[in-house]
Amino acid sequence: MKKSVFVITLIFALILIVIGFIGIFSIIGYFFDYGVSVANVRGEYTFKQLLKDSPVISFYFYASILAVVGGIYRIVCSALSVDFKKNPKEDEFAVIGKYKDLLDSGIITQEEFEIKKREILN
């Protein structure tokens, strides 16, 4: 994977994580507002009861958790598949050096060397 693709994936994953945390914190805030009013009427009210009583809030809460986990998963997978070479030109020059050694040894011709050099540098 190229570094530019990794950066785009990283930005997307971080957006997912932020959206997920916004969702989680908004539900927790809703619970404190709603839970206090319900607790005044019915007695003690727990977060688990809120998720049980409202399927929409429950769905939103678990979707937010999945967004956070999905974002972290994308970051980890992308980081594992990126080739973090310091300078790709160094490898190109090393390959050209090997072809130059083959040319000096007489294994390939000057024409073959020039063709390979143009392929590598383009």
C-alpha cells in the first residue's frame, strides 16, 4: 500500500472514531438527562435499562461502538500493509547498480542495461 493511500485511510478511520465517540458521549449525555427525569418518577434508572427500553438509542449506541472499533481496525490493518521505506529511490539505484555489475561482467549488453535502467527510472 502506498503512503498516500495510508494517509487517506488514516484520515477516514480517525473520522469514524470521532463520529463514534460523539455518538457514545451524546447517548451518555442523553442518559443523564433522561435517566434523572425517569429516576425522579420511577426510582433508580440504569444505562442498561435505557438501552433495553429504547431500541433506537440502543442501535445508535452499538453503531457508535462499531464505528470506533472499525476505525481502529482500519488503522491497524493499514499500518500493517504499508511499506515504510525511507527512500524508494535508494532501492532503484541499488537495482541499477546490480545491472551495472552484470554489464561489467559481460553477462548483459550495453543496450540491455540501458533498457533496464529506463524501465526502473520510469
